[in-house]
Amino acid sequence: AYIKAKATWTARTERSSQDLKLSELKERGKATRDAAIEAIQESFSTLGNGVKTLLSDEKRCIALCAVCTAGALGIFAARHATRIAANYVQARLARPALVRET
């Protein structure tokens, strides 16, 4: 009878401990999820306010367009210049010496 009572008591204790651990895990998960959602909302709010401020000021909007255009042109010019330089180097180094001299 003693062994049976002890086994029953141990099973109840383990079950209640498991329930407590599960509820604690759920609470931690909820807190983490709430913190993540709050951080995302704050980020998008800040981003939205920045875009709103940028688009409401005409000078800033024009400056942004100019910077984007200049950046795109710079990238295009760098790629094109690199391609021209590579073709020139390849033309000079890839030809055999006899072909260059004749």
C-alpha cells in the first residue's frame, strides 16, 4: 500500500510540475512574442514618420532623387570603365608578341 501511495504521489507531483513548467514556458513565449511585435511596430512607426517627413519637404525629396540618380550613374560609369579597361588589358596581353610586331 505504501509503494502504491508513493507512486501515486510521485505521479501527481511530476504532473503538476510539468503543468507549471508548461505554463511558465507559455508565459515566456508570450512575453517574447509581445516584445518582438512591439519592436516591429516601433520600427515601422519610425520608418513611416521618416518617409512622411522626407516626402513632405520638397527640397529633401529633390535631394534624395539627385543622390539616387548620381549613385546609379556612378555605378553605371564604374562598370563601363572597368569593362573598357579590361578589354584594353586583354587586347594587349592576350596577343602573341609576333602578332603585335607585324
